[in-house]
Amino acid sequence: FWRDGDLDADRVDAAFATVRDELRGYRIVVVPSYLSGILIDAGEFRLADYFRTQIEALNAERIETQIAPVDTEQSVAENGRRLAAFIGVSDRPVCIVSHSKGGLDTLEFLLRAEPEVRRQIACWVVLQSPFAGSPVADLIVDEDWTRGITEPVLRALGGSGNSIDDLTVKVRADYMNKYSQNIENITKTIPMIALATYVDGSRTPSLHVAGTYRWMRDQGVENDGLVPVNSALLPNVRYVVLPGLDHTDPVARKPIMGNPIDRVLLWKSLLYMALSDRPT
């Protein structure tokens, strides 16, 4: 799909056309990232564009696409339950597109789902999810003053003061080890594609992740400002690693700096790749 370092619109559209009719028979459920509720609310008034352009583009293709009613400040366990209640009543197959912590919420949902519910999942596109945790979460949790600020803010937003723990390296390592066989079963039965990105010096990352990007880079960790590349990959799952993109570029409009990639074309290419990876 790439030509001269960018997505080739003709190639992407031609490939997507081969799965468009199939997708029209599905629902696409978008599972958003941590602390993104305010962006989603602002998007209702067109004050922000987190997922909005992609959702509108897919809906214009008559592919029903909507954001899952999770609480982005809540724990992985709570959002897993919310996804079960939302997706479990779907009368059609579902393709999931998850971003960042939304991927952890989705994995929790799938691990707990009844077999008939899991069979409803037609594909899963995973964007920049910290399956192995984020050192940024560790940095917040390990310092008393940052934790002392973070937990009251999370509670004030209606979330869980401990939800940041779900993103730490140790908690994620324990989780992935505990459920390794179950996770392998999921990855063998659900068509998936994972996206990891990293800032490579070709452009300046967004201001809100610039400091954490440099902190991880100085430790020799390729990262997108919040998630290391290796953390965003699941064993046995096909993946795409794109340089020059920070944690925001694939999902939200950046009005000042601009986006280095067409988000709609990226999503179309990933949906096509996920559906082309059906287990045999």
C-alpha cells in the first residue's frame, strides 16, 4: 500500500473495495483510549476530531461505525464488562477497532466472553495498545507526588483512581503470563492486525508526548511518546510498524502540526489486512 513513503490511495481503495460489501453486513465498534472521553464529547460539537473523520468516512460508505460506551477513565475489568454488555447484544458480526488502552479493554472482554459472543467478532484492528505496559504509567505510579495528583483527578472524572495501574509494566506482564494460553486461542481464531508506531526524528512529536518520548528514547526504547513498539505487538498476530508517527497521529486531527498520514486510508488498509488474515 506504500509508494514514496506514503499510503497509495488508489491501491488502498482498490483493496478496500474487495471487503466493503462484507463490512456493510457488520458493525464496526471503536474502543477508545485512556482519558479520551473529553475529546469524544468535544467531537460532538466539532471542537475536536478523535476518530470523528474516520467514523464519518466509514458511515458514508454505509458501514455502520460507532464508539463503544466505555468509561475511558475506568479500569480494564470494568470496561471489559461494558463491552460485553454492548457487543453481546449485537444482531450482526462486529469488527473492533481499538486504540491504546482500548486494546486492553477489548482483550479483557474477549477473555471473558462466552464462545458464541466471541464468534461474533469478525476482525480486530489494534492501534498502539500497551499490551506489555507503558513505562510512562510506571513513572506516574512510582512517584508519590504524581500518583497523589492523578488519582483524585481520575475520581473527579468519574473513573477509577487505580486505573493507571492497569497500564504498568508489572501488572501487564502478570496479566499476559496468567492468560497466555487463552490469549493465544483468541489470536488463532479472530482475524487481527496490530499497529505500532514510533517517532524517528523526522518530525516533532505532539507537545503532550514530547517529553515522555525523549525520556524513553534516551533509555534506548523505540516509542510513540506513550507506548514502546514492542509493547504494542501481540504474539502470533500480524503487525505493521510505522516510523515517524506519534501516539496521536493515526487517530486524531492535529490542526497546528498536521497529520503525516491520511487516517481514513490507514484505517481502510488495516481493516482490509485484518479481514485478509482469517484463520484457516
